[in-house]
Amino acid sequence: MPDIMTEEKIKQTLVAAFITAASAADILAVGHSTIYRWINEGRLESLKIPGPGKPTYRIKSSSVRRLLGTVG
């Protein structure tokens, strides 16, 4: 289970327009596989960044805030 982030750390992280999938998982206190499932289901808006290996994702912070119930 991921570590729980403090409220202050969550606020600092969500200032950016996009965050990493790992940060989203920490903020939402879920596993990485849940984040990727939510991306595929459309529950989290993201950008897919192609790379030499597996693609990476950047999650739209407003999507994370929406799931937290703190849109603003």
C-alpha cells in the first residue's frame, strides 16, 4: 500500500498542471495499476508521453482534485 501524503504535500503537488502517475497514486492512496485502469476508463485525464521503452503518463491535476472532491 502506498504511503499516505500529508495535506500540505498534496497541495504543493497539485499546483502543477500535470503530475506523474506515481504522484497521483500517492495522493489518491491507490496503487499504480489503479491509476492506469482509471486512465483507461476515462476517470483520469492524462497525456501519454511516448518513450524508447514503455510510454509514461502525466495526469491532469484537475482530474485528481475532482476525484478528491476538492475542485478549485
